Amino acid sequence: TMPSLASKLTSSVILLAVLTLFTVSSLFFYVHHSPIATTQFYNFTSTPLVQQHAYFSERPFYFSIDSQAKAKHDNILSYSLLNRFKDKKRAKEQYTIVLLSAFSRHFGHYDEKVLARKYNVQFVHVDLPGIGHSSQNYDTKVIISLLERKLHVGKFSIFAQGMASNFALSLVERMSKDSKKLHDNLDQIVLFSPWTVPNYNTDWDLLSPGHRRLSSLYFKSPFLAEYLIKIVSQFGFITRSEYWYSNMASFLGGVSSEDYRMITNEQWEPVFNNSLVELYRQGVGPFLNLYHNNMNTERKIPSIEKPVQIYHSTNDVMAPIAHSERLQHALKHVKLARIEGASHFKVFNDYFETAMRDVLHLKESASEKHPQVFVVGGGLAGLSAAIEAEARGAVVTLLEKEARVNGNSAKASSGINGVLTKAQIAANITDSYELFYNETMLSGKGAASSDLVDTLVRDSTDAIQFFEERGINMDVLSALGGHSVPRTHRPKLPDEGRPRNAGADIMYNLLSVVQKKDNIHIITNAEATELIRNDKSKIVGVKYTHEGQEKELMGGSVILATGGYSADREGFLKQYFSKYAQIPTSNGAFATGDGIRMAQAVGAGVKHMDYVQIHPTCFLDPKDLGAEKDKTLILSAEALRAYGAIMLNQKGHRFCNEIGFRDDTSNAIFKHCKPAVEGGPARAFMLMNDDIVDKFGRKMFAFYQHVRGLVKKYENFDEFATEQKLSEKKLKKTVDMYNRYKDEGRDPFKKPRFPTGFDWNAPVYVAHITPCIHYSMGGLSFSKESRVLTSTGKPIPNLYAAGEVGGGLHGKNRLGGNSLLECVVFGRRAGQLSVENQYVQG
């Protein structure tokens, strides 16, 4: 009996050990790999409640009218009712929009308070954390009960986004049975980019049979489903074994919750190509078919009588349920709005107000006046701000002190940076927000603002799309100095028309967009002179001179987009940058820091005023190599060096990494190159070949070569050496050594890449270049919301800054391609917030 007992004990111990190991491993796998963990990791909902319950079986439910209060909860569900209307009668009269989403509070973030006042509506958020993942379970009865008890609603509509669409339809179907009052008051349902990916815990079944089997397994045993996927992938049935949220971790790591609405369709595609659905299609499905072959997993599709409007993208990688015949059979009154080219999340963000206005037939409140926004400066930052403010219902007046709108933006030669764009994806370029952020911070040499740089980088994708949505292509890419990959975008010029550089083409096309807007009024030859404050130190207007008369604009927000001070030789340059104050500049004479002085007069702080960028390559006119030191020169596109141009001194020697940081390259020219004529600026030769010209674009290159006469073509290097009186022997050695470095992939000057080599007997294009004052990194202190700050960091009410007028973003040295990006990112933010705050303030 003792051996038998020992044997039984041993077996029990072994069984217990196995069960313990299985339990621990299951818990480990669940915590580290379950969709609930990703919900918490990606901060889809940032409430402490959701984070508290992220790894437990209780499924938190978050309910709110606003997002600023503590949540109450019990063991089954949690909810929060915030900012309840004191005037219940008014609340009953207001139209209500109920938003259903996994993270609805993060969509339309800039617009909600604006729209609430504009259309006299109230918003109710029903956030369903993890509704798009496998193991969430929300009870429609509970939500209906809350809506009945806690809301004082008359007519209302339900707006749902993504996977919450299935749940919304299930909610309405349940409402028709259990709550006649709510159902009668329900106006209609609007779905944005609804998905076919399995929504495991709703009554609706819009899924394929295979998806139903997988959803059933997940619903009954998520642990088993996880293990099956893992096992099948390890046996080779699945070519990509990583679960989709692992890809999200590496692909979207660090993306804040509010930035999800900015992510483009193309950014999501590589993530979802390796998703659970893809895993299912590649092998899990057949395995589960064996497991479920005797199970009845069919569910009934209920019928919805209420009108349904669906907005979806024609190229959405998630395959909207709008394509489902089963859905259209179930819905009695359905309309589809197919949106060309829009990304999944932008469908919701960009068409939200359209749905309110067109689908629900809401009209602007008669008691509301259009907010006034005054933009000072007509460069890219000013136009971007004006477009965004007008789109949000403002009447915009733009003051430009020159005779025409353009600013220094029109002089930009290489383009604008952007990450994970259509152009990068089409060219198979691997890039990331993190890489772009790190290179921008590195360029700033320890002085760049991490918050501002993060905002710049995160908004860069949408900045490129901002142009594309307005018909301005951004298809041509280059890798400027300090960039490890091509991410600087510029337009591809049409064959017809006058040659112009990238900035001029962007401004020309964007101005044509602005000129079609009835509520954007441009006043040229109007010089702003003073900001107007009320007795509470709030900015309420601006004074300006026009046609010899002093005038003022009153009753609105002010956005300063006046540019920098790179032509203010006797002012800020003399005060902060006296060593180089008299060298040539690429700036127009209008860049005199006017906006900075006006803001300082009302208490604004400044940052980094002694940081001024010298661009290494401004063109010297071959007919005037001794250019006056204070002359304005034409900028040579950095893209030319990005495509392989090299620089030589008067001895025919290379002397630097041509695509290094701008300050390093400029310093090398000052050190190794002499003036072409006595008393003139330092001069270097910049050499290009046909390959470089073709990549840059002959149409745009013609602007430099033929329109301005700044580049000369030589039939070969012999001809160049003879005319410039260079030693052919030394020049030949330089060319040969460069080609050798290209072949070996190394360079004594640490050039990271060699896009092209040079043939001694082939044509060579030569320009004379010199460093020039290009950009002032210093300027007004401002926040990532584009608010102008005092020296103590306090926002000045109703005053915003965008573009070069702001300081602190770039640090000691600006990365090429970030100036136009700064204009768009912070111009748009200023335009958005300047309107929103007026609505909120009433």
C-alpha cells in the first residue's frame, strides 16, 4: 500500500506541478499578450479606472458627458456622469449625439466644444475600451439602462466608429425591444469606417463563417485561442507568427492617444497585414474548423428600422462592413458615402461635422456669431492657420505687410519633412517617428524642446496629407543633411508652366485654395504695429497701417505668423548675432522680427535669440562673385547635395561631408574656402552631374540654370578646370578618390551615403556658393498648442504663434525640411485652437 500511496502522491504532485505551470504560463501569456494589455499599453482610454482593471476579468465601462472627473464604479460596470446640465429644461431641448467608440473621446478632440456651441448640441461619450479586441464584453441592457436614467434627452442620434459599429447596431436592436422611449427619440445612426474584423461579444453577426468560429472560441476560451494561434504558428502553418499588437508596439510605440486620429491608412496597413485576421486566413482557420465542425455558431441578424448613414474609405485596409451584402439586407434605410483616398481614422475626424450638418440637418445656432481670427503674416504658417480657422467657422482676416502673399516660404528650396507618408511607402522607405525625433533632437545639439519636437514629428504625416488633400502632390523625396532616410517631400512640377522652386510651387497652389474661401480676407501692404489688450490683459485685436492710415481689427484672436529676423541687421542680429550680422542672407528684407517685438510689448517671453542658422549653400552670381555682404541671395536647394553634389575649395579639394548638419558644413566653408574676390564672401564650388539634375528635376533645376543664370554647364572636368584655373592633376585626384570612397562605402569626412559618382569626361554643372544667414531659431516662447507664453511660461490669452516667429523648437541648429513643417503643424494648431477657445469662452 505504501508504494501505491507514494505513487499516487507522486502523480498528484506531478499533476499539480503541471497545472501550476500551465496556470502561471497562461497568466504570463495573458498579461503580456492579451488584447486587454494592449489597451492599457496604448492608453486608448486614459482613465484611472480602465488602467486599474486592465488585467482583470471585470470589463470596465466608461460613460461621460465630459472627460474631466473621477469615475464611480461597482463590481460589474463603471460609469461617470460629468458636467451635468444645471438647466434640465435646456438639456431636454438640446439635440444629443451619443458617441460609441473604443476611444471616442480622442477623436474630434479639437472640435467638440466648438461644435457643441456652434450647433447647440450636447455630446455623450460611451467609451468601450477594447471593443475591437477579442475579450471585451459589454451588456447592451446595462448601457440602455444608464442612458434612460442618467440622460435628459429629446431627439438624439448615435455615431459609432470602427468596431463599435457592430455594437451600436446591436444596441439599437435591443433598444427597439426594451426601451420604446429611447427608440422613439432615436433619430438615426451614423457609422464611420465600420470594420469586418470579429467583434466577439455583440448580438450582431456580420462575420464570415470562419470568423464566427474564431470569435466563438475566443468568447468561450481566450486562453485556448491564444495557445492555438501560438502553436499553429510555431508549426509553420502561419508565415508571420507575431501577433498584431506586437507589430503595433514596434510600429506605433510612443504614439499618444490623441495622435491616433492623425495616423494614415498607409501607416496602419503593415500592422494589420500581420493581424489576427491575417493569422486566421493563413492557417488558424482550417485548424479551428476541425475544432468547431460539430458546433452551431450561427447567430441571427436583427433588423434595424432606423436610417443608417455609413461613411467609409474606398481604400480602407480593414474592409468596411459597408461592403457586406448581409449588412445591407439587414438595414432597411441605408446610405453609403464612399470617400476617396482618406485614411481609416481621418474619415471619422474629417467627416464628423459633415455628418452633423448634412445627415442630421443641424443648423448653426442663430445666437452664435462667427468667431474672428486675425492672422498677421502671409507665409505658409499664416495660410495654414487661416485655412484651419476658416474650416472651423471663423471669419479670418490676414494681414500681409508686403505687396503680395508669399514670405520666405516661397524661397524654400528643398521641401517639407514627413514620416510614414504615401510617398515613403510607395518607395519602400523604412522610417519612424522615433527616428525622425532623434535626428531632429541631434541636430538641435541639446537645446531643442522635446515637447515641441515630439509634436512636430507626430503631426508630420498629417502635414503632408494637408497638402495632398488640397491637390498639391508631394511625391518627390530626398534625404537632406542630418537625415538618415529620404523624408523631405516636394512637389513634382508639371511639364508646362514657369519653372519655380518647391516653396514657390507650394505657396502658389495653397494661395489658390485660400482665395476660394469666402470667409478669408487678405489685406496686403498692411503692416501690423501693435497688439490690443482689454482690461483683463486678453488679446482682442491688432493695430496696423494701410494706405497711409492707422487702422485696427477688434474682437478676435490673433495669430502671429510674421517670420523671423534674419534680415534685421541693425536690430536683433546686431544685438544677438553680431559676429555674422553683415554676411549675405537668404531672407527677404521683410524678415525684421516685427511679430516678436509686438508680442514682447504685451509680456511675451523669448527663447534662443542668439541661435541663428547659417545655410552653407546660397548661390553667388557668377557675374558678381564679390557680392555685397548684406545682399539677399538665392538659396541653393539642399536636395542637390542630398542627391550627390560635392563641394570643392579653390585648390580643387573636398573639405567636408556635404550632407552634414548645416552649421558644421557652413563652418567648414568658412575655414577652408577663400573669397573669390578681395573683400567678398567665402566661395566654394558645388559640382553636379546629369544624374543629380535628373533626380532633382530638370524643370526645377532650370530655374537656377536658365532663369537665374546661377549654374554653368561644362562639357567635362577638363573644361571646368581650365576656366577656373584649377590644377587638373589635383582635381582628377579628387574625383578619382571620391569615386573610390563611393565604391568602398567609406569617406574621411564621414559622408554616410554616395548617391552618385562622377565621370571625368561627362558633363558637369557648377555653381558658386557661399554661406548666408538663413533662419532664426530664436523667437517667442510658445507651447505645443501654439500659445504664446510669458517669460514665466504662462499663456497670453488669445495670442498664438506659428512658424519662424516662435523660438525653442529647433535648438542650436535646424534640421533641413523642418521649417515648412513647423509652419504647417503649428499654423494648423493655432488656427484650430484660436477658434475653439472663442467658442468655449462664448
